[in-house]
Amino acid sequence: MSEDKTNPLLCDPVSGMCEMPVGEKSNEKTAIPTENKPVKIIYYTDPICSSCWGIEPQLRKLKLEYGDYFEIDYRMGGLLPDWSYNSGGISKPSDVAHHWNEASLYYEMPIDGNVWIEDPLDSSYPSCIAMKAAQMQSKTKAVSFMRILREKLYIDKKNIAKWENIAEAAKIAGLDVQKLKTDYEGEAKKLFQEDLNLAKTLGVRGFPTLFLADADNNQLTVYGSKPYASYENALLALFPDAKKKTIKNETPLDLFEIFPTLAPKEYAVILDKSTSEATSILEKLYQQDLLDKKTIKNGSLYIKK
């Protein structure tokens, strides 16, 4: 028996995947029903998946340009059940720190890997279950909640497996924290298990994975962190009538009315600029006291005032 060297925390920047050890894959094609829009996207992610943080720019752009034509069903992958994975050169949390710092440079997104040295997570399950609990209250707020969790983890070096950090993120996202706790301890665990079961059926082998389907159940899958065109082309292949919306950009601050926080890479991808040009624009706004900023060793996050 050859030992499986896959480690879910060792995300491969080239493939853009955080891969799970290979499990059984169902051969049946699972139906993905569309609901209110022509295309349904099932997005398998995990709050601690660095490659998923890496596709935030592309996903945000896709929502702005084509959001009228698709809805996203966020499913949690459970990237790190516990530390019984000791393969692929990672056997303890501190091994992840260096890897995350490298991922940050590759994706040009701010990540401080030192959380794995200073306050390491023992599992990604608590944040996945919290996300299911958030979805029970509001799908829109749940998306904001996951973004806030990620910023706490990648930028503030907060251990998002700890309830106090989950609760703080929930409060910022405008969720009912008491209800979240009740659901987190109860129903949300079942919903998370359903996500894990569906992942097996769909043959999810890593994160991010996006399954796109139209009303006739034609399906396309985009694996890993890819350039924007990969997501756009998949959507257009399933719904060629989709019309690209012009992104409002009359002033450099317009995007912050939609997204309260933006990394330079996100600003660049969304507005088709180079990362250095985006950084220069955002820095100027910060110097003019029009934005706030958090700076870490691998970049900055600009924040709406």
C-alpha cells in the first residue's frame, strides 16, 4: 500500500487546490437543481482554505458582472478534521506557517501564517459548523460572516476554531449570536454532515471546487484557483445569453460601497488594473484619510471608513 502523501493544508499554488486524501467517488452524476436563476453554483470551500482566499478577487468580480444569472450555494468542506493528518511534510501546526506565507505571495493576497505558531487551530470543523449555523439565519449575512472569519484568520491571526472569535465575527456580520450558538451546538452539525456527504457523492477532492449547472442539469466543474476567465467561460458555456454588467467605478471609492474591505489584488482584478496600480490608488485614498488600512508582513487590507 502506498502511503497517501496528500495533506489538506498543503495547498498547491500551481493547481490552486487544497487537496484532501483521496476518498471513494460516486460514479453517478448528481442532479444540481437550479432555483431562482439560470445557473446554480455549488461552491465547496472551507474558512481555512488559503486557495479559497486566493479566489476571492475572481468570485467578487463574477458576482458583480454576472450576479443576475447565478446563485451560489456555499458548502463547507471540512479541510482539517484534526491533526491525525501527518503527511506531505506537515505534521504539526507550525509547519503550515511557512506554507501560508508562500501562498500569500503566490496569490498576492494578504496572509500571515504566524497564526499557526502563535494560536494554532486544532480543526476547521468549528468554523464550518458556524458557517452552517449562520446560513440558517441569513444566506447573505453568512457570506459576510465567512469573509470576516477569513480576515480574522489570515490578517488578524485569530484562531477561528475558538468560540469567542466566531461570536465576534457573527456580531460584526449582524447575526443573532445567541441563536447562532444554539444552532451551532445543534442543527448546524447535521447540516455540516450533509455537506460532507454531498461532497463524497459529487467527488470533491479539494478546495475550492465550483460545480456549475443549468436548468437541464448540464454541468461544468472548475477546480482550484484559476484566472477570472475560467469562471466566466464556464458560466457563459452554460448560459450564453448572460450579459456582462459594467462595474460602477465613477470614483475610486465606489467599490467600497459594495465590499467594505478590499485587498489590492481584489481591487485590481475587479477593475482590470495591475496590482501595483491598484495598490497605488488605494494607498493614496488611505493617505487622504478616506480609507482605513490593516498592514501585515505580506500585504494590506483596505477598509471602508
